[in-house]
Amino acid sequence: MKKKLAVLLSISFLLAACSGQSSVSTLVPLSPTPSSAAPSALQVVPVASEIVVGPNRFAVGLIDPSKGMIQDAAVHFVYFDLSDPSKPIVESEADAVRYQTPDGLTTYYAQERNFDRAGDWGVDVQARLADGSLSDQRIGFRVLANSTTLKIGVKVPALKTRTATDVDNDLKKLSSATTPNPAFYRTSLAQAITSGKPTVLLFATPAFCQTRMCGPAYDVVSALQNKTGDAANFVHVEVYSGLPNPASNGFQLDVAMKAFGLTTEPWVFLIDKGGVITWRVEGPVTEEEIEQHLKPLLGS
């Protein structure tokens, strides 16, 4: 799989960006740093490889070059319309929500928001650090008019993803997780979207992940499945075919990855009872985030 990997911390935080056109950010010349803020060495790294017109989770990781990942900060986003880069216009602002993966290694700051136009945007990421100091950094990013990845509002294809029955219950042929969750392999995606229940669909490869986010994402979705039970379908698809040794076929992408237009991992899709995508997220994710969007589909 062709990727560009953004290295945030040597120990844990690798985030994949799509090959080809992407919204990976670059520094842009916005207004000077406010006099109230100290000169900033803050590094801001976007979590998603793409931002598209419509609803998105805008999320960033924060790095202090001398101390590593910033785990505890109060973060505020100020967005700029850069249709004319020489005249940035403040579009909106919002407080970010702090999230941390269950292993405690990855912290990110996110906002769910809608982007109403394609093109160039900027964001001023303002961080109040644990010691009370203020640091801020501006980055630019591009919002895409469309994407090869299936978007919110699209009906998913009725794919006959493999189940435990297809492999005589040998889950090593379906999952590279150390401890696979059998509930993920009871029904195919085609069966799930016609079952009359919402579906949580996870694309991840814990043992072969390029971003080191797949294992935590698998654990998050597994914990949510244990809590939710049979009220929703949970389907996991590995990124690569050919398990338990995907190298045997040259790490070919699974057909479902291709059908969803995916080139990075992990991804989580929420699908309603009618088979339509209602939410999607790339990269690290928490149980809280998924549950927030799943509850309305469950009618609770």
C-alpha cells in the first residue's frame, strides 16, 4: 500500500496519509502569533488523510519537540477561509474535545464539524498547556470536493465479507488480532445491512498496521461490541487478504477495502438499518466517539 507516514512520536503515534491527493496540512502565512502567546515550537499533525465537503471529524495531534506528545491541554480551533490566501477570513471557532486511546499512548484533539466548500482552509490551533502557558500554531489544509472513499449518506455495497463459517471457525484466517472477537465474524456485511439493525464496520489489521492505530481501534470496537451485544451488528474486515500470512500474496488489499475506496487504516463506518453510512472516521478512535453516533441508530 502506498502511503506517506507522519511520524509524531518514535514510540507510538504514526498516522497514515493517503497516497496521491490529500488534505495533509502545510504551514500557511496567517496572522502573527498573538503577543499573549510565547514563541511556539508546537507541532500540529492532522489525524485524517483527507477532509471532504460535508461532515468530518477534524482532529490533530500536538507535539512538543523537546517533550514529545502533548497529552493534556485545553485546545481551541480558529478556522480561516483561505479562498484568497493574502486575505484570511475567520470562518468560525470552537473548543476541541480531548480524546485518548485506551493504551494511553495517543492523545488527539477533535471537533465534529461541517465544511461547506472545497478549497484551501487554515486553522489556528491554540493550546493552553498543563503549566498554564499558551502555545499556538497555524496550519493550512485542503478540503476536497469529493473522495474515492465512501462518504456519509452513501449506501454501502452488499459485500459478502467472509465469516467464521467460511473458514471452519479458524479466525486466524480472518483476523490478525491477538485475541479475535468472534462476534465480528458471525455475519457478512451483506447480511448485516439487511438484518434490520445498525452496523459498526471496522477496517483494521492489528498485526500488520502501518500506523500502529489498528490494534487500539480493534480493542475499542471490541469493547463497544461487548457492551452493545446483539443490538447492532459488528463486522471487522482485515486490510490485507491472504491471512494468516498476507506476504504470501504480496499484501494485496482485501476486496472490501477496494470497494470502500480505502488506502489507509484504520477506518470505522457506522451504517444505519437501511445500509446507509451515517458516520465515518479514520485513524485513532475512542469508544465514546463511536457510541455517541451509534446511540441514535439504536433508538436510545
